[in-house]
Amino acid sequence: MELSIIVKDKSDGYAANYAALIAAAKQGEDSKSTLKIGTFMKAKSEGAFVTGWEEAIKGANNVEMVDVAAGFAVASSIKDEKELLSAKNAARLSAKVMKMLKEDITSSIDEGKLLKHSIFSEKYEQMLDNPIKAFKLTGVNEEDFEACYPPTIQSGEGNYSLSLGAESDENLLKGDIIIASLGGRYVFLILWF
């Protein structure tokens, strides 16, 4: 298989890029059959390039967009023993840090020492990035762990965002409804040559 690189060209609203992409996809295909281009149908992308691409596909002859999410889910669901161990380690780490966060939030409320959401987030992100120090772990390297995303702590007034990209704000913790999200990753690198 040969890799072709197409440099983005904004000068014509990406029209040449779209034409080159469709032509490359059609290469070697029967001109009478419908070309199927895979996409993730539920993922909604934004921006000029994506909007133009969708229009180019609609305007192209014998081209159809098909959802490939299920196929990618199946392909990425297969794990070897090392991947499974990494996932278990990450889950154990995340659960342990979440338990500590819960206890910290509870004691903060009970003692009336309410901190900013961002303070909790920073503290527990550091813990996820370096659990060796936080939990006195042995036999593992510091660079093997990292936070998947900055922990998100939200409370009060119903201003909640449940997306993984949400950020903890500078508001003080309130003891009504509290939503906390965090995740740690155990990094296991394999290089194929």
C-alpha cells in the first residue's frame, strides 16, 4: 500500500482537495459501481473543511458515505494479555484516586472548608500523573502513568457539562449536587518495525 499526502489548499475553498480525495478513493474501482467512503456517522465534526467535504460527497456521482463505527469498535475491542493488564491497572488507579477524591470532598464539606473546583482538579491530576509518589508504588516507572484528561469537579446551580472536555471552574465547591470525573491511563508502549 502506498501513502499519498495531500496538502490542504484553502485558496479554492478546498475544492481541489476534495476532488483529489475522491479521485484517490475511486482509483482502481469500477466506474459504474458505487464508491463507499467510511465515516463515523454519529460524530459531528465542525469547520469549513468538513462542511465542504460533506457537500462534495453529496455532489459526487456514485459516492456514498457509510458508517464504520461498528467495525472500528470490533477491531479495537480485541486486547492481548498486556493490554488487558494495562487496562486493569488503569482502572485500579482511577478507582483509588476517585475514592480519595470523594473522601477529600466529603471532609471539605463536613469541615466547611470549601475549595475551588480547580484546586481539587489540579491536586488529583498531579496524583494521576505521578501515583508512584502518591501511593508509594514500587516496580513501575513514573512515565508509565498519566491522567487521561484533567479531573473535572462541578457543583452548584445546575451548571454541569458531562463531556470529557469539560473543565473545572473557579467556583467554590457546594454541598448540593457534585459531579466528579477523572481517569488515569497506564501507558504500555509497543513499537512495531
